[in-house]
Amino acid sequence: MDDPRLADHAVGIELEMTELVEQRQRALVQGRTAEANDLQREIDALQLELVETAEELSSDAPHAEVHGARIASA
């Protein structure tokens, strides 16, 4: 993971999703179905953004470097 800002972005998305899930649950308990549905759409959008961010993070993963390694002879 070369870009710590991208990792921070993923964490931010997760925190925002957690908050929205809690708000949605409160809305459902209080019978505010329309608001709960709006919150679910926001959650869905954030889930897609998190998937895209995770894919970007995994594609940027550095390859392992081994310095001074020798090829083993058979």
C-alpha cells in the first residue's frame, strides 16, 4: 500500500458507513421508513466506493523485495 491517503480514505468510508447504519437502525425503530430508505441508499453508495477503494489499494500493492537473495541450486 503505497498511498496512505487511500488507506485513510477507506477507513473514513468505513466510519461513515458505521454511522449511517446506526442512523438507519434508529430511523427504523422510530418508524421513519422513508428516512431509513434514504440512509440505505447512502450506505449502498458507500459500499460501492469502499469496494472501488479496496480494489485500488490491492492493485497498488508493492511486490516483495528481497535484497541480497541468491537463487537456490537444485
